[in-house]
Amino acid sequence: MRENTKKIGTGFGLVTAIATLVVGLVVGATPADAQTAEGSGVSARWSGSIDTRSMAAVNAGYWSQYAATQELPIGWIGGSLLGCLAGLVAPSSNAATLSAMNYVRSLAGLAPVTESPSLSAGAQQAALMMSANGTLDHHPSSGWKCYTPTGAASAGRSNLALSYPAITAGQIIDLYMDDPGGSNVAAGHRRWVLNPFSTEVGIGSTSTANALTVIGPSSANRPNPKFVGWPTAGYFPNAIEPDGRWSLSAGRRNVSFAKAKIRVYGPAGRIGVHKYPVENGYAQPTVVWQMPAGFSETSAYRVVVTNIRHKGSSKRFKTAYTVNLFAPTH
């Protein structure tokens, strides 16, 4: 496991994030789309998703589904670190976290997920353990403060975040989608949030920690676009631009980005980007790259990814799309 203990300023306090689940654990939890050799078939975007060709639609969704969640306190009820009481989270808080998650999924053309009470109960115990110990671990030992087998099992299936002095309902998704720090270059948290096959998640939080259970119920019949970029194709609010850490995921499991080449073109022509080593095991196959410092966040960028392959085949193919960054107005 790779842990990032760097404190990161986010506008909501100081944050510590950890890399997503280790590869071995992911392989042990076979995704729904692994039912065939090539994975389940790709499809069109979810019919109810936001039309990213419309700046007005993206902007309206941002304010109603995402921005409104950012400052909402967790509302940890009946919990105690000293007493090792997991407590509960205010329903409005978990609803806000779910709203933010489903907004980013909708931008990507993915169907929404719902909250599972049973998964949330386990996630709540996992979040308590992270808060009580002031650190993050997907495999906490029985010697941890406030340890429970249920919480430990949930930690192994969840994205984890820790924030001081407090974490907010919407900030949870903001952190996972940004995936900041040197240990998160695989963008694993983001990839689990954007897993097209997920149907239910668990949400557990204390005032300073979150566990978002992302390995859970799934269905191979969910909308599964051939490619999903982050930022997504079309209009994209720059308020959630992930500090230049961009990515592209494939709908099919047999896609390889190992030798893919990334070219990005801005208003003044081609710009240099840094491709990170491709890492598998975090939901869908994905390539991640870093945009240059100081790039304009109110411009259009043409992304061209070439030399994509299917595993076991020498055939190469490419994809291209345009991201239109804009400042959301209210």
C-alpha cells in the first residue's frame, strides 16, 4: 500500500489522502464486467446523463448537484473517538455526498448509484477507525484503536480520506476526483468513483474522516461508454478541474494504454504533458497524465490518444475528444 501523508491545501482545510486499493485486493473482487474474455460490451452514455454539449446544462447541474454540497458539514451524530462509538451521519450529509458523486458520474455518461444502508454501516466503522488513529490504511490491524472486524473489512473495499480540521459532505468527492499527491498518480480513487458497473455504495464519515465503499454490488448491464475522460468531453466546469491530473478510462477490460501516446492541443497549439506509468487493478483500464503548470482553465483542449491496443493484439487504434473548460456562473 502506498500512502500519501502530505498535507494539501484545498480551501476546506488541510487534507491527507491515501492511494486507492492495492492491486491484489482489486483482483480478488472481480468486477461485473469480467464475465467475458473482453469484458462486457460498450454502449452509449446513460440516457439520463447531463448533455455535456450544453454549457447551460453542465452549469445548472454543477450548482444544483455539486456546489451546494461543498460546505455542508458532515453532521456526525452520537459518535465518539474516546468511546469508540461509530455513531451516525446526518441523512442530508450522505445525500449530499451521493449527489456530488452522481453529478460527476453523469458528466461521464454513467448511471447513478444509490446508497446501501448495510454498506454504509460498515463504512461508518471504518471511518471511525481512521479518525481514531489519525491515519489511513486499507488493512488496519486488530491493534488499532476502535478496531472492529466489520470496519476493517469495509476499509479494504473503500476509498479513504482524512481531513483536518474537518471534512465536508461534498469535499469527499472533490478529494477522490482530484486524487492529489505523488502516491495517487494512478488516479485510483477517481477510477472507482467512475466505475460504470457500480450500482450501490456505502458512505461512512466522522468529522474528519470518510470511507466510501466502492467495491460492492454491480451490474454488467449498466451504461458503459467506450471511453471516459476526466475532465470529460464537452463543457466542463473548471471549479472541479483536477489540478492538471487528467485521465482517460476504457470501457473494455482488455484495452491497454501501456504504449499509448497523449497529445493535447490548446489555443496556441500543442502543449507538453507528462504521461504517468500505467497501473492496472483500479476499476477500468486507465491512462493518467499531467497538464503543464499554468495552463489556461478557461480554454478548449483537444485530446488525442494514439497507440491504444487490445491485450494480445498488435492492432492499434486511437480516440480524440475536446474539453471546453469554463467558469461556472450562478
